[in-house]
Amino acid sequence: MRTPRPLSTLAILALFAAPPVLAQKAPGKLDFDYFMNEVQPIFLAKREGSVRCIQCHTRSSNLRLQPLEEHQLFWTEEQSRKNFESVSQLVLPGENPMKSRFLTHPLAASAGGDPFHGGGKHFRNQQDPEWRIMADWVAGYTQRRPAADTVVRIIQTNAAGDDASVIDPATNTVVATIGDIEIPHGVTGAPDGSQIYITNESLHSLDIVDSRTLRVKRRIPLSGRPNNLAVTADGSRVYVAIMEMPGALDVIDVASMQNIKTIPVDGAIHNVYVTPDSRYAVGGSIQTSTINVVDTATNKLAWKLKMSSGIRPMTFSKKANGATDKIFVQLSDFHGFAVVDFDTRKEVARIEHPAIPGEVAHYDGLQAAPAHGLAVSPDGKTLWSTSKVYSHAYIHSLPDLQEIGRVFVGQHPEWVTFTPDGKTFYMGAAGDNTTVAVDAATLTRVATIPVGQVPKRIAMVYLQVD
């Protein structure tokens, strides 16, 4: 079952204000920008059981791709133009894709492709989303065709693996896997569902995943080892936490796919968030115990607050006008959370999670984070906080912060998220290699979903599908 993304009032008005934007075509011509940004990433994609196209085609006698130097993650524009010229020699622009060797050579023979390709058959049929991207470029398209639909998915990154699990909340099953990202850390999605953003600790990059192919389409170099990340409400920028001293937030411009600024802050940043109104990016440092608040209009540090210990996960409540009201923050070596008033910039409350009778306390492997997962429900009425010590989530009402329930969620619970309607709560149980789904109304577990190794960061995203 597909759950369509709900439209905002502005989006509904926009539908009546202007006709829909359709993919443009230039019959008989090959568009360079489409090639560079959509076709070229396919040459770098890793498919199970196959080498990447670039491995053979940097020394091929016909389709010759420019080699990438050590640590280079993508081609320069000059290199891309050389690739464009090389590939164009194997293309006959037009509506019939089967006239171009560029399309028939890697396509399975059973689907109309050539009998043999020395690099193997990468596409089983003509409906393969990557093959369709290539075929559309050959047909003269200058941008991607509109998606057929948008669906809700839960993305669970597996911290000790090289992949992320894609969960369908309608069935609570893993329906796909995003691979080729070693030590994936933070995850979020573009608001329009076009892309998924995952930080790559191994390569020190922000990996941009195409939502329709579920393959990495671009890796953007960062200023250091990344941790968590956040995207603005309009989807134009991604803020990445750099977990290296002296500390920084990298700003990624989505349109150009460029790292446009490194913002110095106080301390290596473990997690970064964008406030509900997108006016601020808020980063927390474990090393300096500071909350750093960056103005997203100027990309400069606006203010900071020193706390009693290291800053762990955070989340926000908002006022009736959409502005940020409170910051809820978990702290190193504290089993609970603190409350910071955003306007006064002061801590106003601290809630400690009580022991749970009959439950054995676990202290091994806490990494100084006995409580490590926070989320405010979509309706703003409850705050959910996870406990590694007691393997539970504690639920508090808002704004009065009264505990109203608990639910067992598994060993070493980590990050949390909700479905858009707030009916189901998801959390990665790092000690069990599972993602747990909880009915938010009844506080009962409704699914325990096997995923990869040590699942930690998790996010609800919208995905475009063909």
C-alpha cells in the first residue's frame, strides 16, 4: 500500500496557481547537464556481483571514461565534458533506444540487448530505473521525468555495516537496501522525496542517494569525519555535523551539489538539527558540552549555551506560530533529558528516568549515553525518550512533562522517528539488530524487523517512485 505525502496549504494553492512542470525534451540533441548529473553517476554505481562501469571503461578502446584520481569522488566539469563526448559516439539520439549501442550493450539479451558485453549485463529489463535514465537522455530529455507516485519509508542506517535498510511502514518489512556506504551515520530525506542524504564516515562524504534507483548518485567531500545531518524545510540546503575538533558544520547546496561553507562552532559536533521553522541549525558538542545555534539566513553562529555535560540527541517543540519553543536535550552520563527555553537560552527543567521495577539495568557499552534517542510526536503532544539502561522508551506529555507511559523496545535503543500521521513510532535496537515499531496510541510493539549490523540512526522519508 502506498501512502501519499500530504500536501501543505501552500502546495495546494500552488497547484491552482500554475500548470504542472513537465520534463523538457530537445529531440535529436543530447543534454550535457542531464548527462553530468543523472547519467554519469550510473558509471560509479556498485551493483551486486558486478564491477562498477568505471573500473573497465577508464581503459576501454571505445567508451572511454576519465579516471578519478585518488580520493576524488566525482568528475570535474572538464572531465565530464570529455566523458560526454566519448559516450555520445555510441548514441543515436532519438525515440528508439534500441538504435544506440550505449543502451543495448549493458542490457540483458532477453530484454533486447546485445548478445555479449565484456563488462557484464547490468540491466535485466527496460524498466530498470537506471536504464530508463539513460534512455531518456538518449531520447533528448533535459531533466528527469516526474515521478509516478510518492511513498513513505523508514530508513534505518546500520552503523557497523555498509548499508541502510528501507522499511515499508504499511507492512513493517524491509523492502529494499541502500548499499555501498561503509559506516553510514546520519540519514534524512529531501522534502520532495527526490533524494536521500546519508553521511559516510569512511569516505568523509555526504552521499546523495537517488530515491528511485536507491543508488548513490553523488558523493560530496566534507571538511572532516561526519556524524548526523539535517535538511531545511525547502530542501535547498543540508547541514552536516563534523565530529572533529575544533568543530564545524558543513553547508551543502543541494542545487549545485557543492559544499559551499564550513561554519566554525564550539566543539566537534555530534548531531545537528534544523529547527521547526528552518531559521536555525542547532549542533551539539560532546567534547565542549555546548549547544551551538547557527542562523541559516547568514550561516553564522548566533548563540551558544554551555551545559553540564556532553550534548547527545536533541529535539524541539514549537509555538503556535511555528517558532521554536523548547530544546529537549539528552546529556552524557545522564539518564533522562534536560529542557532549554529557546528564547531565554536557559535550562528550565531536567527529567531523570526512574528505574523500572523488575527490569535488569544494563551498563555495558553505554558509551556515556544512558539515554540516546528523542522525538516529539507529529501532533506535538508527547515526547519520547529511549533508555539504553532499561531497554525502554519513556513517554512524557507536553507541555507539562508528565510521564504517561513506557514501552519495552529492545537492547541498546538508539534513534527514533514517527510516521507522518504519528500513529507508529520506530526505533533502532542496536543490541538486537532490529528496528522496532510501536503503536503510539496503545504503547504496544507491533513489529520487530530484522535489519543490519548495529542499527542506530533512523528517519522517516518520502521517496519518489516510478
